[in-house]
Amino acid sequence: MTQQPDAVLDATGLHCPEPVMMLHNKVRDLPAGGLLKVIATDPSTRRDIPKFCLFLGHELLEQQEEAGTYLYWIRKKLD
């Protein structure tokens, strides 16, 4: 993704449920419509982060995997 994120959450080395708990707090601090990049190494984030976004109404714009590192770009909902 070429767009510069408003914030980055580095959850490298953390395991479920810590990455999603940290994501919840980080998203709360973003302005509406803000872009967050998440970096994680826990494979369970492939399941947990899309479900988090769907459940709370945020938009998962992109996700990638690079050598055991998972990258997510999340747009915070507007309301």
C-alpha cells in the first residue's frame, strides 16, 4: 500500500489475544477515517483481524504476508 498510515501498531512477537487487544486500543485513538498499519507475527491474526474489522465496522483495505510477518492496513470507520 502506497498511502502513508496515520499510525503504526507493531505487534511483532505478541500472541493471541494481545495483537487484537492492542489493535482495539490503537484504533480508538485514531481519528475517524484514519489509516492504521499493523505489523504482526502471530498467524492467528489472519483470522482475528479481519473478524475484528467486520465486527466493529472498520475497513480492512489490504493484508499481506512476507516471510512470517503479517501486514494489515485498516481504515477506521467514519462514525
